[in-house]
Amino acid sequence: MNLALFHRPLLALLVFSQFGVNPYQQPAQPPQPAQPQQADDVPVIDGKVGPCSVELTITDADNKPVFGATVKVHIAYGFAGVRKLDLEAGTNAQGKILFKGLPLRVHSPPVEFHASKNDLTGTATYNPGTECQAKRSIMLGKVVALF
């Protein structure tokens, strides 16, 4: 048996592996198109830093859900609050949004969720240390200057 014939396939495999090419690998599947999000689907924002979550419902002064309201939150966590998490998302047609993956322990609780749409604003507070899975409502209203 000729050893040169035996070494050629091994040499070819070695060369292909050095360049990140695997001749035995199946061709890559084209990425599947993302499913369009329905207006009724609750948007889910995952902070990926903990087990807690809060579901928010945003309403106007007439207690009707607000579509497309922007909800922002800034969370400081970890030792002395050195780690930061800033999340922002919009509400669905029912005025709902779910923030999950939030840390159990935060620096200077409670955490404040700020919602706004046009000239309307509102705030909700949440302390994951006392209530890890929570539901809150925010009623949007006009800001009134007192001076």
C-alpha cells in the first residue's frame, strides 16, 4: 500500500480545517425570516441578568390602553451599583409590555419605569427584592409645572 495515497486525504483535511472550511459540513441553512409581531403580542424585553419580571399596562386618563407608548428603565445592580442596565421598548395595542430577566437585588430600590407618549408621561415603581414577579399599571397624564 502506498502511504502517499493515504496521507493526501489527511493533508487535505488538515488544510481545510486551518482555513475554517469543513468539506464534510452541511451547507448553511438560510436564516428564517422573523415572524412579524402582531399588535396584540405582548412585547418582551429580556435584561438577561436575573430571575425577576414586571408586566406593565399603560393607560390614558380614560383608562384606555395606549399603543406605542415608550417605556424606559435604568437599573443599577451588583456591588455598589456598578453594573447598569438600560432598557426601552414600546407597548402593544393593549398597552402592555413585559420586562423579564431583571436582577433580584438592585442598588437603591425601588426601580422606576418611565412611560411617555407625545406630551403624556407616567411612572411606576417596582422593588424586585420584595416582589420578584409583578404587574403594574401606569396612567399617562400631562405634566403640570407648579412654579
